[in-house]
Amino acid sequence: MGLTGIQIFKLLPKTNCGECGVPTCLAFAMNLAAGKAELDACPYVSDEAREKLAEASAPPIRQVAIGAGERAFKIGGETVMFRHEKTFYNPTGLAAMVSSDMGSEELDNKLKAWNAFQYERVGLNLRPELVALKDTNGDGAAFAAAAKKIAEESEFGLILMSENLDALKAAAEACANKKPLLYAATGENAEDLGALAKEKGLPLAIKAESVEDLIALSDKLTEMGLKDLVLDSGSREIRQVFQDQVVIRRAPLKAGNRSLGFPTITFPCEMASNLDVETMIAAMLIAKYAGIVVLSDFRGDSLFPLLLERLNIFTDPQRPMTVTQGIYEIGGPDENSPVLVTTNFSLTYFIVSGEVEGSRIPSWLLIMDTEGLSVMTAWAAGKFAGDVVGTFVKKCGIADKVAHKKIIIPGYAAAISGDMEEELPDWEVIIGPRDASLIPKFLKDMAK
Ligand code: SF4
């Protein structure tokens, strides 16, 4: 559980030197407690105090790193039940299952197809991270060979699923550089798998029959010195899985239960008979509160909505996604190219810039800082008012780049044109389309 400001204050030097950016140690402590400051901002914290603060301020749900390279990711590290309380930090990892008896060609085709599922959205590359490799026939050599192939021929991280200790060990050695997740320690094999995970420095999943059993297994493995655990409550029934996820999230956050303070892994692929239903279950589990969801396959029409849902849920609700204020060149504009202005909400920028690019008419796009608000919201909040936009146009330097004085504003902000013209008496303010999809036609008509 986090420390209060006063508890943190007691561990600070109390010299009020102000080097951390606030005038007093108490103010800094309050900011730390509220998550508005980093401990490193104070250069005078003793090592002992730093250790105590780090331990006490560790998130109640441990952050666990899985994979290496391009698609490495972290799960857990969460501090709240609901994203509006603060934010969710580490997006749910998306995995698809392959079996060790799959032919080499079929595995190649799967990896190739799955690797192609990458979507550009608001400047981000949305894609899945994991392949879950299941040992289906106890053939350790085939299991290890498949693990090696996936590790060497794809960017995906790995979940190695086997009940055979030797097979798991061979596969872990074949792809150790990928830092795979070992699945799963149970009541029967916890000591052996715990020892393997510890020796290889790998994260380990625990599978139990119930949440109560999970606690006992988690305590046992923690006593063995394992830190990076991932929990599977064992249920494959929708209602029970949902309930387990809530209990596992709530226990460390609300009751300080460290035994359940780990991210979870869930298996929609074992809870439904087709990918559509799996996708609906996965959608529920991304919202509440799975660290990893494993599907039977990746298919575009299933994966894309899950990636978008995940993006939305794991975006900080207190910080709109923004792009930097400035002049953006699209398609190599010159002094005669049109000039458009809009807000710095990421989605607005990427939609408008995409449409301008699609028009094939080189243009200047002015992006004004509206604290990440979209056009209508910024206008309603007075952050995209005519005089403010006019001042921005004057100061941004666009007048030095073009030989004309025409500026296109979003159709939804038509009401600001009068005030803009007052602020920019030499400029002609042109009202553009309301819908960004009409921008190409609008620009082409203007060019004629
Ligand atoms: Fe206190 Fe450290 Fe901030 Fe100085 S830098 S005021 S010692 S918290």
C-alpha cells in the first residue's frame, strides 16, 4: 500500500533546499504521495530512505516483464480498481495458441500472418505480443524445436506450456533470450518448476483450482525466492473467471494481500468453441483485469477491436493524447500550398493529416496546442477561440513560408471566423468541411 505524504516526509532530509522544484520537503512529500513527482528529483535522499520508499511505494500488484526485443512488454503494476481513479499502466498482453505438433510449414504460415497484424493508430503501432506454445504430445524435442523456431523467426514473446519438466527445460533453454513465461506451476510440480524458473531467471505462471489454492501456491513460490509470478485461478467458466479476476485485483489493493499481488493469465481459447465468443470473453477480461489473454488464433476482425479496446482502456484518462504544437508539412508544400489549422488532439491530428495526405495536395497543417482537446470541445472550452487561434497563426511563422494569406479552419469551428479575421486582418479565413473525410474533395476543389 502507498505511503501517506506525512510518512514520506519523515524519510526526507527536511532541509527545504528547494532543489526538487518545490520550496519544501513537505510539499515534495505530498507530490510524491500523489504520484506527481519522482523520488529521483531529490538528490539528498539517503540510500536507506530510498530503499524504504521504494519498497513501500512498490505497486500492490507486481509488475512482471515478459519477452525481449521488439514485442517485450510488462503486465501488472496496477494501483487502482477503476481507470478513472488514476490510470491503468500496463496493457493486457494478447497471445494466440499453437501446438507443438503443428507442422513446420503451418507454423511458418501462422507466424507470418500474425506478424502482419500491425495497425497504425494515433501514431502508435498496435499489435499482439505473444505466442502460447502448448506441448500436446509430450514430445520434448518437438516442443523445444518449435520454441526455438518461434523465438528465432518471429518477434513474438513466448508462453511455454507443458506438464513435462524436461520438455519445459529444453524449450526454455532454446529460447532463453526471449525471456518466456513458463506455464504452469501446480500443487504437484511447484518445487521443480519454481527451481527451474529461479535458475533461468524466468517469470512463472501458477495454476490452481481456486483463488484460495492460488494463495497457498503463491506463498510457497515466494518463499522459494521467486518474484515474477503470474496467476491462473484455474476456472474456465465465464462467471467464475470474471469473479476471480475481480477478487485477485481487489485483494492486494484493498486488503493488502501480497499473495495475490501479481498479474493474471486467462484462457478465452479454453472457454469457448469459436473465436467470436472467445473475442467477447477477451474483451471482458481486458477490461477486468487480465494481465494476459490467450486466444486460439489471431484474426483481423477479432484482433483489431481488441487492440482498440485495449488502447482506450489503458490510455491515461487524465492526459489526452496529444501531438506537439507546430507547423506540419504534408506532401512537400511550397509557398502556394493551402494552410489548414486544427487542434493537437492526437486523433484529430492523425485523421486530418491522413485525409490531407490522401488528397495528394501538398499542404501546411498548423497544429495548435489545445491541451489535447478535439475541435468542438476546445472551441466550447474557449481554447480554440478566434482571437487565440489568430494569435497562434501570427506567431507560428507560417506567414514566412507562404506567399498567400488564406487559412482553412475546421467546419465545426465556423463560429470563430469573425474573431479570427479581426485578429488577422490581412488574412482570408476559409471555413473548411465539418467532416474530415470531405477534406480531399475540398482541397481539390480549391486547387481548381
Ligand atoms: Fe527537501 Fe530534497 Fe526537495 Fe531539498 S530537494 S527540498 S531536501 S525534498
